[in-house]
Amino acid sequence: MNPMVLIQDLKTSILECLKTETVVHIPASEADYFAVAEQLPFKVEYHNSEIITMGLASYWHEVLVMTIGGILQNVYAFSDEFTVLGSNSGVQIPKFEGGYYLPDVMVVKGEPTFKPNSTAIITNPYLIVEIHSPTTAQFDSDIKLPEYKQQDSLQQIIYVNQDHARVSSYRRTDQPNTWINQEFFSLEEVMQVEGLEVLIKDIYRKIKFE
């Protein structure tokens, strides 16, 4: 089959499935993933030889992404060593099942290292933020989190719930395979990022909970 026809068929299948499914899983090769990801206007990830997507993000999801990105820009404002990136930059996960994930916000320390022949897939993330919705929470926690923790460069993982005040922080320690997990449920609590205080209420300052 013509490769372009195959990619168009994959794209059509994804769009059709999203009409009735909240999370789409479609078997595909790595090459097909990269080809179809370039043609879709929303986040598309790859895990265990499957394309995985939830379609377009909600308004409140994007508000949180921009707010947290701004907070992190302030945290690292006085250091040229760190770069804050949005969700169009991917992370390569070489261990366990392997895959390519697109965290909602990512921080890189120093110069980025890329997957060969790519300027979009990064192999040395320093900090990652994921915004949880009811659709993405299980995949983020059960599948992504263990794989993120195997990324040697990664020092902190932050999960932010979209529907109510809950922030989870995982910080790497000096002990192998040991992370400190802190859960924040109150807007008045304070989370540490790079030794600086981040107020939970600042993360949610533009969010209107139902």
C-alpha cells in the first residue's frame, strides 16, 4: 500500500474513533506514528506499538498549562541553564515498553539531547508536568509515571488535577529508585520546585471548579 494512503487511513481512523471513544488506541509502527502525528492538530503519543490520543484538550486544561508554564518561567527566570517547553516537544522513553510521550510542560537543564534525526523528541527532560483529566488520569499514573521514573535525567514529576485541587509531586532523591511523593489537596499549601515555593492557589488561580 502507498505509505501516504496508509497514513491517511490512520488519520481517518483516529478521527472516527474520537467521535465515540474518549481514549483511542490504534496499533501502528513507530514510523507511522511520526508520520500521522505531524498531520493531527492535537497531542498524539506512542506506547507499546500503539498510537494513543485523547483528541483536543479542554479549555481549562490549556489554562492550567499556560499558568504552570508561566510559574516555571518565573522559577527559572534568573538561570540561563534551564528552558521551559510546551507540549509540542516530546520525550523518548527507552525503558520498559518504550514510547514517545508529550508532557504538557517540560523543563530541560542545559543543552537538549535529541533522538537521532529529530529536533522534537528530547531524551534528557529535567522536570515534567502532566495535567490530569478523568480521561487521562489512569494512563498518566499507571503507564507514564513508572516509565518517567526510569528517565535518568528527570528530577521532578508534577501531576495536576484539572477538576479539583490536587497536585502530586514526585522528586528524585540521591538513593537509587527512591522518590519523595507529596500530595497537595489545599489551595493554601506550598510545593517546592527547585528549592523555591510554588503556591497551589497560584496554579489554580484562573480555574473555576464546578
